Amino acid sequence: MLSFLISTVTFSVAAYAFNRFLDSHGVDSTRSRTVMVMLLATFVSIGADWAIAEFSGDAEGRQKNAAMSEALHNGDSVQILKMLAGF
């Protein structure tokens, strides 16, 4: 939940900052500018979410993927269902 809140605030701040930057350089407000600002703010927001996941230790999903591939390779249906359910 913390990651969601931080990435949402980061998106808003980044969009505001990019709009101010483009306004100061005299770029007209068009749809392509709006799309560009949204994309840049989205990338910044995703980066902030990634950073929060790395620092809080939530990024250990890569290790779970290895265990999932082992369960699929072994064919253990109970283990596969447990992993899909998130236990």
C-alpha cells in the first residue's frame, strides 16, 4: 500500500514538474505534449515503485519464480496451486 501511495504522489509531482518545465521553454500545450508528459511521469512513477520494492525487500519475487519453475518441472500440482494462491 505504501508503494502505491508513493508512486501515485510521484506521478503527480513528476507530471506537474514536466508541465512547468515545458511551459518555461514555451512548448505549446497539445495532445502530443500531454501524452509525452503522462508517459514520462509514468516512467518516473514506475521507477519510484521499483525503488521502494528494492529497499523494502519486496523485490524477492524473482526467487519465488525459480521455485515456481521447479514446481512446474516436477509436476507437483499441490505445490503449483499453493504458489498460484500465494501461500
